[in-house]
Amino acid sequence: MKQTKWWKNAVVYQIYPRSFQDSNGDGIGDIPGVISRLDYLADLGIDVIWLSPVYESPQDDNGYDISDYYAIYHEFGTMEDMEALIREAEKRGIRIVMDLVANHSSDEHPWFVEARKSKDSKYREYYIWREGEKNQPPNELTSVFSGSAWEWDEGSGAYYLHLYSRKQPDLNWENADMRRDMYQMINWWLDKGIGGFRLDVIDTIGKVPDQMITTNGPKLHEYIQELSRETFQNYDIMTVGETWGANVDNAKLYSNPDGSEFSMIFQFEHICASWSEYGKWKQEKKDFVKLKKIFSRWQKELWGKGWNSLFWNNHDLPRVVSSFGDDGRYRVESAKALATFLHGMQGTPYIYEGEELGMTNISMKDVSQIRDIESLNIYEELRQKGWTHEQLMAAINGAGRDNARTPMQWDDTENAGFTTGTPWIEVNPNYREINAKAELEDENSVLHYYKKLIALRKSEEWKDVFTDGEYVPFMDEDEDVFVYARVLGEKKLYVVGNFHEVERIVVLPEAIKEVLLSNYQETEKNELQVALRPYEAFIAKV
């Protein structure tokens, strides 16, 4: 009998430490705060915490600019706190997966400090430099955070590459010494007992900047396979690569069942489906039929050949109930429905902090409220192109990263129970209605629904169907309804849901035997013809 990898049955919960729980009143979430909430997470039923970066950092990009991979940022705590988190999580059957930024470092990392000092430094080759004239960058490559990807370094009279902030110089993966130092650091953390890594923008490490190639470069998989051999394959861990440039074909390389690269990847086709020439800042109307087909293609193409990550939210994305559901009248129903569609599929599900409460986007009116570097930069860039303040704030409120970064809403006390101080970013005003304390006391809350959904996925009777069952979609062209089956031998589950506020009558391929989980109360469905209320969703056996 084949051994199922533990992470195939796991449910992951992402914590953005800065916004999760503050323990000392400075307005910034921290590691002791995370430790204080471990019982809440254990009760939810999750197996893994993906912890966004807690390393030493100047915090230009909220920790994704690392100045010391071996140290903890002082506002988050100490290395002793980190070790305590690993131990305390393990006591509750939870593994800690750390965020690893291997494409770039901070410009305050000792490697880059030394690289700047002399062209003869060993560390010069740890980064990507090009000769040139000031104000004449080597080529037209642009940063994800706006402007040129090349920064002139006055001291050494050359340009360095930064695909993100100018304070995030790109590491040179062609340099074997840099790679060896990176592997040594990764193994150091794995020896501490962490459960794996999420690898930030990992598909950019094979870039060829002189050819304007930033993702999926020719040596990308060679680098990843070496990385895996030197580190991951020596431990029983989970790894997930963030790959904005992935497709179903290279995903089979990234998540090859032979373990040569990663356990799984994050791909963003379902997220980007409505983006326009202005990217996420100006989106087309969401096409539900197109969305379903994207999910179905990934489910069918990777079955037996790779592994899916299942997610709606993370620290870079707006809140799912605001972007794909209805955060007004049907907030509770649509939050539950979106969870049902996702968790019914094959793959490892991810819950982003507050998603299990149905937390929503925040509405900001002024630039002074924005904390995210990407949103601040795009505001300036598009203002110069003629966008009005109102247009820009609407775009940022709809797609900006601050939506995901407002503090976790624990209760209805001041600052939502997140901090006794002044929070680093304002709390969403709706915390008095939407919070964990209220939802724990309400059996029909979004939070209780997530607990039931996780328990169903892990139940002895059905866990093999969720893990190994074939995905069979129905009604692909229907503009409101999502229906698919999960089939393993004689066992069969139907996942049925209404994606909109309309009421629909649906004729199913087979009669329902028993509803196992529904997001509406008083659900009796044991026939072929099913009446679906707004955003109604259920999982049933047939």
C-alpha cells in the first residue's frame, strides 16, 4: 500500500505576523502573539502554519527584504521565541512552514554591503551588476513595484538589478558560492525542526536580464533540483513554490511526485483571469465560466502527475469574500460557499488569517492610510498617467495588498483585540460585527463552517476521496452553478454550489443520498432536481 505524504492530507493556515496578534502593545503583531493563539488554530483543525517572514529586515517590503536569514526581526521577538513557537506548535500537532525569500535580499544584508564596497569582493558576484552610464539603464526591464528594475549605485559606478523594491537587490543564482551559502542557511533552519518552506517568487531565480527574461528562465529547474537535492530531500517536509509564471505543463515539473523539486506550487491563473492591461488595478467583470474551467483544467491535468495548492487568499491578495463573493447581504453564505468549492478539490487547502471569519476588504479614502509599498508606488505612477484620486483609491480598495493586512479581528473590544497600542495599520471598522469571539459563540458562523469542512476532509470515511479521488466536472457552461464530483472506486461525493445571489433549479446527474455539509440550515436534498438558494453550497454522497 502506497504511503500518502502527510502534506496531502494537511490544511495550511497562513499567518502574517505583523497583523495577527500583538503581545506587547507596540501595535505590531509578534511571535509570542502567535504562540498565544495556537489553541485557537488547533481547535480550527489545521496542521501547518505558513509564517510570513520573521527574519531580520529593514521592513521596506514588510519582511520580504531580509538582512539576516539567521536572526529574528526584533519587533517580532527573539530566536528563543521562534524556537518556542516550533515546540509549542509541535505539541498541538502543528508544523511551522517558514517563508523563504531566495530571489533577493535586502540591500542591508552583509553580502550586498560588501558587494557595494568593491568590484573585487567575493560578494560582488552574489548579485547582478551591469556597467553603464548614469540615467541610461542597461535595458527596459521594469520592477514589479513600478519604474526601472535597474538601480544606479553611485559608489561603484554600476547598475544592480532589483525586480522588486530598489532595496531588494536580486541574488545571482549563477554563482555557486551564493547557492552553497543559501543551502547552508536552509539546512540550519530545517535542523531546528521547522516543517518546510514556502519559497517567494521562486520562478524568477533563473532570470536572464540581458534577454529580458524574468520568469521560467532556461536554468530555472536545474537550480531548483539542485536546491532540493542539497536541502529538502533530506527531511520529511512540505515545500511550496510561489510561481506567478506557472502553467499546467511546468507545474508537473515543479510538483513532480518523485520529489525532485517541490511538494506543490502556488499558481495564479484563477486570480489573474480578470486582469487587464493595467494588471489587477483595472479588472474586467469576472467570468465565472472561465473561472470554473481554469480550476477544472488544473484539477484534471495534475491528477496523478503533480499536486495542487488550493487557495483564494494570501497576504498579497484582496479578501475573497469581497472579490469573488458578496461581502454585504450574503457575506456569511458566500464565504462558506467559496470555502466549499475550494476545499472539495484535490490539493492542499490554504486558509489565510481571517478568511475563516469571512473578513472583508477595507475601504480607505486617503493615501495616508495606505501602508503597502506597491499600492503607494502605483498611486504615483497612475496619477501621472491621468487617473483621478477617486479612481486610484477605488482600484487600491479593490485590489491592494493592505486589504489582507488589516489586523486579525479577535473580538469587539478596541482594536479588535489585536493590540492594546496603536496598530501599525488601521483595523477594519466592521470588527465589531465580524470577529472570532462572536463566531465561536455562533454555531452557524463562517468559523464553525470551516471547522466542519476541515473535519469532513479528514474523516476516515472520506479523506481518501478528497486526497486521491478523480475530479469530474459537470455543467461547465452554466454561468451560476458549480458542480463537480470526487470519485474513488465505489465512493462518490458531489460538490454543488450557486456562485451568485440568484435562485436556481439544478438537475443533477445522480440522485443525492445524504447531504454531509451545507452552508444553509434545514437542507434536505435527496432528489435529482435541486433548488439552490443564493450562494447555497453543499457536499453530498450519492
